[in-house]
Amino acid sequence: MNRKHFELLEALQCADDTFVETAGQPWNGKKKRILESAGVRAACMLLVAAAGLGGIFHEQVAAAISSFTTQIARWLGNENDLRPYTEVINEKQTENGVTMTLREVLIDASSINAAIDVSWEDGVVTGRPWVYYGAIYVNGEYVDTLMLRSYEMEAEGQYVLSAPYQEGAVPQEIENAELMIRFVQTQEDNTIDGIADFDFAFETSGENIREQIMTLPVDRTLKTEDGIVFHVQDIAYTEASARVHVQMEGDPRTFYGEGEERYSEIYYRLDMTDDKGNRMLFEAVDYDEKTGALVLDCAYGTPTVDTAEYLDIELAEYSTVPVSAIGEEPSGEEIAEQFPDGLSKILDETRLPLKTE
């Protein structure tokens, strides 16, 4: 699957105080400059290796695509049956020449994922279109998210939105939810135009997957070449998601910019492969610089902890593929020339036995 990331810091409003202040409000001022104010938590990422993350699993997805049960499951690369936990909404709204359809919503143990389709009239979009969560409410309460992600699918106008949150951020019993979604465009001068706001409210009827969380102790240590230590503590998982908790020795972040435009990225990933070749790719979603606690979520793959005999765990560092202001990525040939050894480098690895004879 090719998943193009457009995780622009201010546009996605990763800074929670700013996000709360503007949640549900009309777009204030048509143009906003990217990175105008980037006082954000460490997990928010600006440049993302979109081509690399999707390409890693392309062959695996092509072979298994018929087994995906929902649109979100396909995006997640998850072959488990997620239909019992997925709300099929199919609600359509139109505003300012833009039509948005909320297809599916999956509220799992660690994030809220939504699959949407967008179309627009001629002349409405003059830059690079994309979408993001404006605010999320569950049972009428605002959900404090760790970061906000917007992924574009292969077909134009098809997106998946993801908002990871901390354990306990949503109630155990969910009766209803409300998703405020913004449709915007990025211009070549690095400004963002707000085009239309949408508000989808719905009742939930699916099974509660949060009640099915299992935890697997890991207790493995991985190290980088320059001495940064990752103490992998455990994996919390369900059929829909998996989350890894890591205690750090050393700072995993890379910093860019200065002053108010200073921001950070985490390029380290965990790649887990079971005895049958099933893979899970984990990306950082939160880092607490005071405690050294790092949280990584499964961004792609099927949680197979219950059926696997072992997990090979790799610590990798990924190179990012810069995109232009309007979301244009370099060609495959340009990427191969820039990264002749590939987009990832394995730094350390270990095996975790899961079953004993």
C-alpha cells in the first residue's frame, strides 16, 4: 500500500492547548503558514518516509488483499476480521463545494481511525488537498490525543485519519462519538487554506474491543550504535491494534529549527516478525522527556501474538523522504539514487520466544 503522510505540525495542531482552543471553531483566517508556531510534543513528525513505509509491505499486501474485511483493515494491513468492531457510517455532507463521506470508524484500544471519501467541484482546490481531525468527542467528552495523522490512499480523495491516545483517554463503554474534520489545501508558498469544516456525530453499536486488551511481557533491550538504549517492556494488543511500551536511556529525538520553529522527529522504529513471516511495524506516537517513556503503535501489520511461536524484534532507523509544500514526493528512481542502501537500517535485534515445548 502506498500511504502518503501529510503530518504538518501546526496544521495538524499537535499542541494540545492550541487544539483545544480551536476545536470546533470556524477556520480563523483563510491562510496559515506552516511551522508558524511549532511548540509541540516530541512525537509529532513533519517529514515522513511515506514511500518506504508503504513499500516495505507491498508484496505482503498484494498477496493478502482479498482477506481484508474493511477499508480501515486494508489500510492497517490487518487480516483479522475487524467488522464486529467497525462502525459503518456512510454519511455524506456538502459544504463550500466540497462533499465528504464518512465511510467507517474504528475505535480501538489505542486510537480512533476513520475512512473518508472527499470530492469537490471544479475550481475549489488550487493546491494540494488533504484532511485532518479538527476535534474528537466520545460520549460528549473531548478526547486528548497524542498526535493527529492524515493518510492519503492510492485513489484520489480517499483518506484515513488516525488519532492515537493514551490508555484510558476514552471510556470503557462508548455510546456515541463526534468527529470534526477539516478539508484544507497546501499552497506552494507553504500556506494552508481552510476550505470546509464537517461535523459527523453517530451512535456506536459495535463490540467493545477495549475490553479485550491483552499484555505480553517482553523485557528485551536493544541499542543504537551511539549508545541510545531501548528497554522494550511489553506489548498491549487486541485483534485490531498493538502498542509497545519502551523505557529509554538516551533521547531518541532529532531536533530541527530554532526558537518557536523548533520541532523534533523520532526516526527509530520497531519491526516485529513472527515464525510465519507476518510483520508488524511500530512507529513512535509519544515520548515523555521527563520519564524517558516511549510509546510506539503498530502502524501496519496483523497482531499475531496469540498464534506465533516467537517474535524477531528489530530496532531500525528510517530515513525520511522529504515532500514538497504541496505534497509531491520524489520518484522511485530519485529515492533509490538518494538511498542506495534502502530507507531503513537495522541497528539491533533480538528473538522473543512465545511458546515452549
